[in-house]
Amino acid sequence: MPRSLCLPALLLGLACLPAQAATPDGWPATAADPAIDLAKLRSVEAKMADGSLKQITSVMVVHDGRPVYEHYFDGDADTLRDVRSATKSVTALLAGIAIDRGLLTGVDDRVYDRFPEFTATHAVDPRLRAMPLSDLLTMSTLWECDDQNQFSSGNEERMYVTERWLDFALAMPVKGFAPWMSKPQDSPFGRAFAYCTAASFVAGAMVERAAGQPLPTFAEQALERPLDITRSHWNVSPEGIGMGGGGTRYRTRDLAKFGQLVVDGGRWRGRQVVSAGYIRAMTTPQAQADEDAEYGYQWWRLHFQVGGRDVAVWAMSGNGGNYVFAWPERHLVAVITTNAYNRGFAHPQSRQLFADYILGALR
């Protein structure tokens, strides 16, 4: 049966009473918020019950740094959620921390320089040899890699069946631009976007090399512990490299902390976990991803209509319609987790849920 926190109050149609002490995972206690229509948020539960919404596993909303709504349709608050490619946004945060600590020189750090054992045994096109980390983070490399194209030589499914993912990625050929394709110089922001999980994997491998420790270990020490995250699951490639492109698992309440970092300029409970400058760069449009979406450093900029105006919201996004939304202007964070993997309705459903029931609950 679905579980809500502060159940007795919710059964009476009330929000939880405010409390000053933080919960063990660092969040303040759930509280009533005059800026939030709780009944509107709770109507999601009825839509799940009548089948209008499908395969949603949890919803959490945070406003002004305090949880205002939390409900679990599968598992409970301690369940680790597989958010698939939302991992990419976590990898972007780790890259920022590595830059902040001087482990990487910046987003201009050259990719192939971090893997001398590959360049010593493989001829690399000079255009690729000069490729910076920023090209990986913005999905705008010159690799022929497109997960949306089943014929692409760099499609992620081809990588997964190889023994050495890193060699697969670094050996990808240079992309050709057919007459109907936009070249970088003709594209918005000067970058030709193509969604490429292999690029995110290599970005994670760069952080791993720079940190001198496995990516999951660096994540635990540099990001998760400072965020009061005590449990997570990271995948690794066949050769043992942390998978920065997908498949991490976090609790819903911990996923919300990544959104809170964006809202609070890299701070958590007064501590600067990621520099404000990097958060600003990460959430600055760097590439045109779709007609109605831009891309920063592995964070999506999505557009919604609120009160007749366009509102841009930053988001982590993963297969199945898994999302962490962050709207700094309204100090709003929302998490939607699902298990509707590879279902065509999944992403539109989660975005509509966010628009209708979460943005719609704002007063």
C-alpha cells in the first residue's frame, strides 16, 4: 500500500506540523507551506489509484529548502531508485568538484591527455586529440555517437556488449555532417548536440583518473557524505571503471538534495559542496538539445507554461521518466521516480505531472 510521511496529519487533509530539528538525513521536517496547495499535490494519489498515472514510484516536493510533500507508491523512503541517465547530472557535479579541487584544470581539460596508455597505442585524429571535457558534458563531441540513432557506431547498446568500454569510446570515429545536419558553427551556442552516453562514461572516467580513486569512492567522499547521503549504488564497466552515464541508485530524499544544490548555488546546510561558479556554468545553456529544451553540463533546461509565461526549469532526467526538477527562482525542487523504463508514455507523463500537479500547486 502507498505510504505517506506524517500519515495521521495527511489523513485529516493537513500538512505535517513544522518542526525545527533536522531529520537524520539532513532535511528539515515536513511542514505546512502557505505557498503550496497541498490538496493539489495529494490529487496525484487519486490519479494513481484510478490508473490515470502509471508506474510512478515516488513523488517528493521541496519548497524553500523544506519538504512539503512526499509519497511512495512502491517501496518506501529507504528504497533505492534506479534513475538511469539522471546519473549523468551527478557525474557533472563530480566533475565540478574535481575542478574545484584542482584535480582537473577546468572544463577545457583535454580528454585524451587523461588516457596516455590509449594514445600510446592508437592513432587519434588531431581534432579529437584536442577535445575538451566541456564537449563531453554538453553532448557536443565530434565522435560519431548518437544514442537516438540505432545505426550510430557509438550507440550505447554497442558499447555495452564490448569488453572494454573506455577503448570503445576513445576509438569512436569522427562524425560526418550530412547536408541535412547542422554543423557546430551553424548550431545554437556553437555546438551540435547528439545524446551520447559513452561521452558521459568517459567524463566519469576522467574524474576517476584525476581523483586517483574509483568514481563511486570519489562520489561517496566528495559529494554523498557532504550531502548526508549514506546509501547509494553505482554500476561499473567490465574493466572496472565507474559508470558515470547511468544506473546509479539513490533514495528519493537524497535525489532531492542534488536539486537543492542547484537551487542553493552548490550549498547544503550552509556548506559549499560545489562552487557557485561551477553551478552557474553547469546551469547555463550550452547546447540546443531539442526544439523546446537546452542542455547545460549534463543538466536539461526544460520549458513549462506557468501563469501564461514560459518558465525554464533545470532537470536531471533518466529513462522511465525519472526526474529531479530544480527551479531556483521559486526555490522549488521536485523528484519523480518511476519504473516505466522504455515506455513511450513515461517522459511525457512525468513532465505533465510536474506541470499540472507540482507547478499547479504553487500559489
